[in-house]
Amino acid sequence: MGAATYPGRVSDPMSLRMLLKQMCVYPGHQFRADDISLRDTTLFPTFVGSKQLTDAYLLGLAVEHRAKLATLHRRIDPSTVLGGNQAYFKIP
């Protein structure tokens, strides 16, 4: 949300913090622990480039926690993560 290329960018760190706090109180929000590793060749059988690394990692977290990665991003290749196709949800 703070990246220069993000639509509707919020550049002020305090505003970003407040937005994150607001998003965390939505019904159904669940915290997902950062408990996987990109070194796991079972979960990540292929390695992606630097521009796709964060997306692949977040998708891996969704797979590991039997959740869905809901995103507006259209350039994610879910096949780079074992089980990624089932965990990937493109927001229309």
C-alpha cells in the first residue's frame, strides 16, 4: 500500500499503520504466522524472480494455513507453489 506503483498509494507511515489496524478488525480477519521458508523445496518446487517473490511467499503462507490469498494482482503464477491453484483467489 505504500509502494510508489500501488494504486491509491498511502505514503505516510502513520496513515499506513492506522489503515492496517482498521483492516485487522474486519470480521473474519485471522492472523497468519510467518512460519514457512522459501528454502522449503516441497512447498516451493520452483523459484521465482525477485518481482514475484513476495507474492509467492504470501501464497505459500495461504497454502500452509489452508487459507486463500485474495488479491487484485493478476501476475501471480499459482503453479509456482505446491497447492497454489487452490489457495489463489483473484478479486474480480
